[in-house]
Amino acid sequence: MESLLLLVPLSVALVLLIGAVFWRALQSGQFDDLERPAHDVLDDDDRPR
């Protein structure tokens, strides 16, 4: 029972930390354009000039 006194607040803190990291990634625009990198690979021209 004593382990719950440690594990419950630790899990709540971990969830809040993960949520804050995800929120920061959303605000920085990391997930704005998910299709462009896939198209860049297909549009890459490897021929020498």
C-alpha cells in the first residue's frame, strides 16, 4: 500500500511531463506538414549536373 503513495504521484507527474512535451511540439509546428518529407524523397533528383 505504501508503494501507491509513491507510484500515483509519479505517474501523474509523468503524464503531465509527456503532455507538456507534446504541447510544445504542437506549438512549434512540428506536425504541420507531414506529407512534404515523403514527397521530397520522390522529387529528389540524383542526376549529376
